Amino acid sequence: MTRIACLHGHDSNISLISDAFAAFDVELIHFVDQGLLLQNAGTPVHTKEQSHAKLREQLSWMQSLAVDAIVITCTQYAALVTLEDEATTTVPIFTIDGPFFHELARYTEPQVLLFSNPATIQPTMERLVQHAYSHNLYPEIRVSIIENAFALLMENKQEAYREAIKNALHQLHQTFPDQPIAVAQLSMAPVADQFAKENGCTISHPLHSLTAEMTKTLQLQTKC
């Protein structure tokens, strides 16, 4: 059985990852640290160096549990992972948006990327552009943000959060009917899937590409 340690920024991501890998013979070990998310909500600000030091502690601890891989589902923590971190960790590290970047970068037509957490826009787009350019790809991406939505998630107002995402997707689908739409946060994935099913369209999100990449790289086996 493959053991995977999962680092989340919010506990709502636990069920999403668990459902995504339910068909595979894996053991998921979950850790939740809301430090960066709470920081954006008005608590004392930590420097990037302090946040990175905390991440390295978490990676070291998770690695000590004899796991086969580490997955980071929080885009803000994912943005802190360096090449040095990956080189010094003895197991592969998968970030929620790593495989997603490759999916977005390959589109040649204009597309829309929807965020619910404004704090993730700059680091995500910087990493996406860097990834694309390193592969000689130049995607045309329009960024859209759902104002005040992420506060609903942090306040555990799940239904209001989902409704805000659904309304935003509806507006984008009406405004840009011929453009691919993707959502940036893992927490948006269930609404994106439901909206796509109800409207006969495709809404990309990080969970699809992450699951595919981990299944291939780790050679995950399905349950008997």
C-alpha cells in the first residue's frame, strides 16, 4: 500500500483528496495548518522566511513517517516549495497546482482562471508564467476573482461559499461562452464539477491533473 502524507491549509480539503483517491490502494495521512490562511485574515504577518522555515519543518516531519510521497493542497504553501526543498526530500513532493500549470500552459486560445482566494493570485500566476515560459509556451490567461468569497470558507459558511462560486461561474460562462474556464483553488473543485455537468461544459481544476500525475508517477494500484 502506498502511504501519502497530505498537507492542507484548510480541513475542507481532506474529504476532497480522500474522495479523489478512494479507488486506489493508498493510505492518506492528513495534516492541517491554517497559518498562512489565517495570516491573510488579519493575524500577525509572518515573513516569507518564517513561513518557509515552518514549511520545511512540516516536510521533515511528514517524511519521517515512512511515507512514499507528500502532497501539498494549499496553493500558498505550494508557492513556498523550492527546488532545494524537493532535492533534499527523499520522497517526491506533489503540489496542488504543479500538474495544473502544465494543463493550463498547453492551451493556445484565451482562457479564464477563477480565484476565490486573492492572496494566491500573484504567487500562482508568477509560477504559472515561469512554468510556461520554461517550456516555450505563452498562454493567454484572464484572471478573475470572486470578491470576499474566501472569507466565507474560513468562517465555515460552506453553502454560501459554494453559492458564490456557482454564481461566478455562471457569469463567466455567459460572458465568455467560447473560452475555457478553470478554477484555481482545490476548494472550488466540487462546484466546478457540478456546474460543468449541469451546463454541458468543461471546467478545469487542479484535482483532475494532480490525481492523474500522482497515479502515473507513483504507479498507484486500484483496490481489488
